[in-house]
Amino acid sequence: MQEGSDLIQLAATGNVAAQLGLVDHAIAAGAAGTCRKIEALAAAETWARLAAACGGADENRALVGVLLARAEFEVGRCSVYNAQWYEGEARRVLKHLVSFDDEDAKQALEELGEPPEGEHHAPDVLVFKNLSAAAKGDLTALASLCDEAFRLLQIGGSDPIEALTAGELYARLGSVSGDADQMRRLAGILLKRAEYEYGEGWAALADNAVAEAAVLLSILVDTGTESMAAWLSLLVNDSRMPAIASAVRHRPTILKFIEPRGNC
């Protein structure tokens, strides 16, 4: 149900090449128009930050490319502050590379010219610490990053699609382990995405998110997490038929949770 799942399996083990492959996958999806540009950029940034957290020069250069693409996108939608922040982030990473005598980074920094007025505020130390651990598959760090994305969504501190995308990707990495808490977290953020997509009029996208959440809950129930049975029953009996039909195709055991519906 999720494209790039093989790469995600590898990325969850700390495979930097897979993380960079997911950067390319996200950028290609945005270029092809198979997802919204902001969603593609948010995904690419998430994967690139994970790769750069434990990677070397090439991984950090990939991050710079994504950050500059995001800055250009922000210029296009007249968000000057965000554009400057992303350019500032790109400069910060380039300066980091320059400190290791990276001539390519030095040239790129020179080509960017003088920075705009104002101080760039880099992500805090805890974020960097969590990224480094999360890139290696640490479940606690992945949960923390997912929860932070959800917190930003709740307080309106981030673009909804950006927060939902980042939170979902961290949750996906954690769920690869089969850990019940991580799978519940993924199901929860998928349902939050569905709520957003229905509100925006994207019913098909929302149905897909509901279907995947139902599949996750069904797996949890079938593997012994009985407390999820009530949640699954509520979900499948309160959702649109296209979403439930999709879930049942992937997980026929969901049928036993569906109550008969009359014709009236």
C-alpha cells in the first residue's frame, strides 16, 4: 500500500544508500506530479536529514540540494521568511563541509553570495541528537521525532502537509520493527492525515490513509493486541465504503469487524 516500502525496510536499518534513494524517490514523485510539491519536498528533506545525520560529505551535499530546492519553492509562494530560513540551513551545512576542507562546498557557498540580513537559527541540539539515533533505527528517537511533528501540527507551528508527512515517515521507519507502539503511532497519524485530506476535498487520498490504518490495527489485533479491536471496529463501521473495501482486499480478516448495514 506504500510505494518505496523496500527502501524503507532498508532505511530503517540505518542504510544510508536507501535513505538517499528515498530522497530521489520523493523528488521524482514531486516532479511527476504524483504528489503535491510541498509533500515531496517535506519527504525529501526528512530522508535527507536522516542520511546526513550519520553520513559524510555526499549525504550532506544531498541535504543542501533539498534545502535549496525548498528555498526556491518558498520564494515561489512568496514566503520570504521561510525561503531565507531554508537558504540559511543550506549555508549552515555548507559551512560544516567547508570546515573539513571541502572545496566543492566552499565554491557553492561563494556562489550563494552574501547572506540576507538577519540571523539563521539552526535546529536545536536535541533534534540533531534524535536524527542521528533515528537514522540508525532507534525506536525512542523515531517516536520522539514523530511526536514533535504531531505537536507542531496541533499548535499550527508547521504546514499541515509538512508535519503530517514527516511524522508519517518517522512512524513508518519505526513500524518496520513490528513494534506495537510504533504501529499504533503510524495508524494514528494516518487517521489524522485522513481527517486533513477529507477536509481539503481529497477523498481518495483520505480513503487510502483510512484503509492502511485499518490494516495496521487488524495486524495488531491478530498478533495479540486485543485492545485495538474496539478501535478497529469503530473505524471500519464509521468509514466510507471505498476505504473499507480497500482495507479488506489487503486484510480479509477485517470483515469480521464490519456490522451489517441495511438498505434504508
